[in-house]
Amino acid sequence: MSELAAVEAGVAPAVGVRWFRVTGGMPPTHLTPSAPPLSGRYLSLGEREQIALLRAQGHGVRACARVLQRAPSTISRELRRNAATRGGALDYRATTAQWHADRAARRPKPAKLATNPRLQQYVQDRLASVIATPDGAPVAGPAVSWKGRRHGRRQHRRWGRAWSPEQIARRLTLDFPDDPTMRVSHEAIDQALYVQGRGGLRRELTACLRTGRALRVPRARTRGAGRRFVPAELLISERPAEAADRAVPGHWEGDLILGLGSSAIGTLVERTTRFTLLLHLPPMPGHGPSAREKNGPALAGHGAEAVRDGIARAITTLPAQLRRSLTWDQGAELAQHVQLRIDTGLAIYFCDPHSPWQRGTNENTNGLLRQYFPKGTDLSAPNASDLAAVALALNTRPRKTLGWRTPAEALDELLRSGHTDSVATID
């Protein structure tokens, strides 16, 4: 674009590029006073002229804000940042304020961590300095060389103080409350680590971050990452509306609750009645402290095959009209969802990644089950009869959302209204 602008101005393209770089990549807005600002977020030269006129008439900050329909904080910040100071007083003149704004908008700016050695040393110490024992003796930790990429799984990590960029940025205001030069945002620290050319911090210090990533990954990218076995047509957005409004029974939500030693219990909850089924998932032969076969089956009892069989055993005890759909998270334990659909006739849907609230009924039930199966306990100890007893206790407990009926009563009422003689049972 700068080359085309140079041709229009009648100068060589190289000259246009040089002019563009001198201005920091930002066009000097004072050359086009009538041009609107780049965004409504920023004040234009015309607005600055109005501020100067109102201030000369003796109007205060809030009066100026009302006239310009801006926030008072915007006017106050403008007067503080862009006032003329040559005469020793904070006199506000529109052209001077516009010059200050143009200069501040120039890019790229020199990185604060590259120009402030004291601040740079503070950040490096909190990221990578050697940890010490309570009596002050340094502890080196494992010797890990920098390879320019993230550490592998089950590999030693570099030991350091390993403060996060946000912890460092927030702590600066406590350690240096009266020194405004000792301020830096966590985003500036991240850019100094990851963006080549920003300067200030060595790239290998990324190994001291909690993630250890050598390349920065946008949060939106990790949030949108899903499982390969989940096609787009099976996401929760494709689930029929009758499941969302709980008008029709037979739509279930499922999950696993985990315990000590990779033990687990499967949970199924019917959305309309809150009726609960518990899946007994005992560990398979060979599970234990001994070395396991590489790429072998999941011996803990909650692999894809075991969960598929457990759901099929439980759900097929119900009438056909109560087997409409099942919503699960994107855990690998439901990788065999295609075979499960063939075996049971259930339509399978998956929540979006990292969205447990999309199975709110199931998450609430899992919280109730923790009264019987606390975190950190061995969930392989209860047998199938024990799980049936716990499920019965939940299903005969009055619920406010059901008008103080129990889930069993609500389910029985739905079955009778549908002129069905079958009664749901728990084996």
C-alpha cells in the first residue's frame, strides 16, 4: 500500500516505504483534519477542538463529556495525556494534543523490557532464577537443555521460580508502588518471550512457563479443538429441540466420575425426570502396578469398549420410548459411539469442547453422587448391587424441580400417561 501511495504522490516507491516507516506505520492524522478517526474509540481532531473550546469557556470534564457524548474518563485521560506542557502548565490545545496522539500511535514502539534493564532483570529472576531450600541453599534441579520446542510427555522440566507473566505483572505494583517505570503488562511479557524481534527476554525462558510451549497457541484455537471421532453432525447443536426443552422423555446425559487408581463409575441421567442409572465399570484382569502392554486395552475398566458395553447393558432394560438420545462430553471413553448406536438405537450427541454446562443435569447429579463416592476414594470397591442401591436412593429422593416428586414417580407417571405397562428397573 505504501508503494501505491508513493506513486500517487509522485515519489519513488522506496521513498514512500521510508516515509511510512518513519511515521511508525500510522498515517499522521493532522495532515487530513477533516478525516474521521480510525475508530470511534479514538478522539478526532474535530473533537479535540471542541474540548479546547469548552475548556477555554470554563467547562469541566463532565460537561465536555456530555457535549461530545463521551465517557468522562475519556476526557480526563485526554487532558492528562495530551496537554501542552512547554509553558509549565497543562494548557490544552487541539493541534498539540493531536500531535501527541499521533506520536503515541506510531508502531512499532521499542519494547519496555528491552529498554529497561532493571525491569528486565526482575522479570527474568521471577521466571527462571534457581529455587532454593528454606535455608537459602540453591537447588539446581534436572539438567534440561533447550531444544527450541516443547518438552515431551513424561520428560524432566527445568526448575525455576516459574512465576506466570500475570503474577509478575501484578506483583510489580506491590514491590514498587512508587516507581511507575517498574510496570509491564503480562501481554508485553508474553510478546517478549514469543515474538521474534521484540527483544528483552531470551526465547528459551519459555521453558519456565507452566505450559512449556515454545510457540504461543491462541486460546480460541485450543478451545475449539475437538476429538477426531466426533463429526460435526453429532455435536449438541444438532440435537433435536425436544431434548433441549425436556418436553419428551428418553433423552439422557452421561459422564464418568473418577476415583483413586483410575477407578470410575458411569452415570446416566434422564433429562425430563432426572432418573439416574449407574454403570458398574470394574477394572479388567491385569490392571495394577505391573507393567502394562504398550498400546494395549484400557485395563482400568473405563475404556471405550467397557463403557460401550456398560451403557448398552443399562439402557436396554428400558422401554424403547425411553431410548431416544444420549449426550456425552468428548471423552475418549465414548470413541465407540457408532457401535453403541447400532446396539441400542440411541442417537449419540457430543458437547462442545470444555463445555460441561451443556450437560448441566448430569453435572448436578454427579455432585449428588459425590456424597456417596467422594473424590480420592477407590470407586472400584462398590459392586453392582451397591451402585443399584445408591441409584435407588437418588431416584426415590424428592426433587424441587419435579414439584417434590421423586424421579421414580415422575418416570412412572410418564410411562403410565404413555399407556405403557413397562416399569423401569435397575439391574
